[in-house]
Amino acid sequence: MPKKDARPESANVPASTPSTPSNASQRRLQMADVARLAGVATSTVSRALNGSPLVNEETRERILELARSLNYTINVGAKNLRQGNIRTIAVVIPYDEESRQHLSDPFFLSMLGTLADALTDRGFDMLVARVSSQHLDAAAHYYETGLALGIILIGQWRHHDQLNQLAARRVPLVVWGAKMEQQLYCTVGSDNVHGGDVAVSHLAALGRRRIAFLGDVKFPEVAQRCDGYRAALARAGIAYDPALQVAVPFNAEDCRRAVQQMVDAGLDFDAIFVVSDLLAMTVINTLRECGRDVPGDVPVVGFDDIALASYFHPPLTTVHQSIEDAGSAMVESLLAQIAGEAAAPRLLATRLIVRGSSAAG
């Protein structure tokens, strides 16, 4: 908790920008603008931005919202790191009402575990939080109120623009996700294109020619896996059929329904690449209910290589992405930003793990 008599912090500026009188005047003007629009004193704005308990919650939130609209922020994280007040990192997992992907998802649990280990090894605590996937910028609250030195966000969802805005406000931020064009924020993610490619190349090598893709390409990572899917089809001389690309959110019930509809509609498919292991397991169970044998009739490949994959029946062929490496990479990138250093996007290797769900018949 910042001290009650803490002096106001100046606005964040790039490390390469000297603190000149004109820059200092601009920062004072920005704080005065926030105070004028909020109808409060400049000292109240300073206290609100520093998380002082002297400012009530309603006023604080109003000031923070105005500061965000003016792209004004203070480097609370750097101040707290210097003073040793807190050593906490916020790990934020967005909640999407459409997909209803829960925190109990084994992928999220694995990611939280590796992040906790990586942070503990470096002497930091972890604050776990959730925000709406429609309002990813709400994650800045944990930094701007001084609760955390920086933010690790698990997933871009569909709001790349909001993440760019956070980066423009110089909120220390690392996102687990896909590197995108005109990206201002730092990402750590797996090579999704290669992962999709090796999965479908494997199915094509089994002689399968009607390979279905199950996943929602509105998500950047899934879109990249689909790019790999299409690249592998082209290299194998298999024509892309839009009917075989089935949009499925990260939800088991929707996935089960989609597979049932594929079967009921008489869709011609002889293999399936699914964008997550949990959905792949749902696909296998639904195919069985429909009288289809896996892998005899329909080999199935997933993505993630969660711990359950090797224990499923049949054991799941999947694309492995190293969650352990991901946790360390995200923590290292975030701590570099907090220290004022640049953090470039990082791409982690993927590889195919062949198991019983795609064994050659």
C-alpha cells in the first residue's frame, strides 16, 4: 500500500526520452487535465493514481477511467519495485461468455502452475484474476492501483486493439498468444502454424484425404493453426474444402453438437484435427457414440499435450507446446519491461506426439 504522504509520480515516458522541462510541464498538464475533468484537485488525482486510501473507491475509479481515456498513467510498478513495497505479478485469465472456457480447464491450470513456479523461483508472488474478454483493458486496474508490478494475460481473445492501447499507456504487459501485425505489446506463444502443419501432415501421411478442422478461427492462435492446416493440405495435394472447416468454440457441449451434426448431415470426413486436447477428447467420445471407430475409421489429433492426453483411451496424438518454457519466458519478458528494458515477442517450438488416436490401421 503506498504511503499516505507519497509524492506524485510522473507519467511514464520511453526510457530513451530525456526528462526535459517541456516534458515535465506536459506531464503536469496531463494531471491537471484529469483533475479538471474529474472536478477534483490535482492532489486528489495524484493520490488516486497512487492508490491512496484517502480517496474513496468511486472517485478513484472515475479518475482512473479519465486517466485511461487521456493515455495517462504513472509507473506504479517501477515505484513499488524501487521501494520494495510489493513483489506481486497479476496473472489475468479472461472469461468469455460465448465459449464459457472455465478456470478449471487443464490448460489454464497447467499454465498457472508453471507461472507460479517461475515467479516463486524469482522471489515474486502471484495474484490470479479474471476480467471479461470483451474488456481486456480492465486488466490495467491491477497495475494502476499498485496491486501488481505488471500483468501476464493468458490469451488475446478478439481484442488486439485493446492490448495495443494498454501497451501505448506503458502498462507492463505480456500476453500468451499469437504475434500479430502492428503489435505494440509483447507476446509469448507457440508456433501454431507449424503445429497445425505437422498435425495435418501426419494425418495425410496415413492416407487420409478428407481431413476436418475443428476450431474457432476468430481467435488469433486458432487462426494460425488453421493456416498450418491449409498449408499441409496444399503440400499433400489435397484440395481445401470449406465444408470441412467447422467453427467450434472452446466448449465441450458445442463441440459434441458439432460432431453429431457432421455425422447426421453425412459429411464426408476420414480424419479430424482439433485445436485443443479437451475438445479432441470430446470428439472421440462423440464419434464412438455415433458408431465410428477411432483411429480405425477416423484418426484424431489434438493440440496442447495436456497431462490427461497420454492417459485417455486411446491415448491422444497431439501437438506438444511447452507450458514450462512458456511460464519462464513470460515472467522473464515481464520483469524486463518492469526494469525498463525492451521485450521482443517470443515464439516457442511445437512438435507432434504420436499416440493411439492416430495409429495406422
